[in-house]
Amino acid sequence: MTDRPYSPSCDRNRDPILAVLREQFADRRQALEIGSGTGQHAVHFAAAMPWLRWQCSDAAAYLPGIRAWLDEAALPNTPPPLELQAVAGPAPGFAPAPPLPRGPAGDARGFDAAFSANTLHIMGWPQVEAFFAGLATVLAGQASVVVYGPFNYRGRYTSDSNREFDGWLKARDPVSGIRDFEAVDALAAALGLRLLEDIAMPANNRCLVWRRD
């Protein structure tokens, strides 16, 4: 059996994030998590929100660890994880294209919720653009989107710890780094996502909440 990967930060931030998701996803039914990482968030959130079908996704290398968490939890609302990455290029978006949820008549309806934690500062900016381009292809009308992580505002860090974290990110990969809120919100707005809330979270993080019009 594959050992379950473990991230201490997931245990620290899962309950504050869950408080946001319980409110924002209260009337949602099909959630796509982009960049599920270890899989810890998925089992915690899916157990706490049994009305949601929680679809994990990530790069292929992460899928065995995610499966280990899902198999251990054995929840009825967590299907097998999907391979998915935000891919830049002439046709930016998600690859492979994820299968969309189906309605009672078998028609593809899209996900009415999407969540991603601590991903945008790991990607290069072209991949961030591809992330939002991909969302445009998988979201249903009136879908809710929640993105968690650190952000800069008007080009400025919100804390010394975020400044130090950004330096660490760029030292390990020059294309990564904490993103400017205004630039990210502009990408969201371009595909019809309207910002509903910008919620302060512990450890100088934020939850950005959008709704597709």
C-alpha cells in the first residue's frame, strides 16, 4: 500500500478553509479541487460536506498519494482522482481535459464549485493564465470558485513573512512567486467570474471567492 503523504500545513489551515467552504458551497453539488496535493484537504472537506461530490485532481506524480488518502477514508463522495494540470501554450487550459459531471439525462453540466489551495504561487504566470482558461471550460453557470493562498496588493507584500516566503519561492524556481491580487482578479473577471469576497485567513493568507455570472 502506498504511504500517505503528509503536509503539516494542511492540518493547520484545513478548518479555517472549511469554514469558508461550508458557507460558499452550501448549495453546491459537484466540486473540482485543482491541485489536491497530498489529498488531506479532500478527505477532510468531503467528510464535512457530504452533500458535495468532491473530485480531486493533480499532476500524475501526486495521484498515488491522493488515492492512498481517499482509500483510507473510503468516503462515498470522493471518486478516483483525475490527472490534470494547467498547461500554457497556444491553447492554454487543463490537460487532460477532465470529464464533466452529467445530469439525469446524461448531459454534461460542468462543475458548480471549484477549489484550489496554495497553487497559484507555485505555477509560473503562464500556468496561472492557463488555470483560469481551464476553469472557463469546466464550470457550470453560476459556479462558485474559492482560491486559497497568499497574495500581494498593489504590488506590495502584506507581511514580512510573505516577503520572506516569496524570496524562498523564487530561489527554488524563478518563475514562481506570490501573485498580485489585482492581476489574478482581472483573469477571473475576463471569464465572467465576479469577486464576492476577499477573506483574511490565518498566517497572512486569503480566500478569494468568485461567482460565475
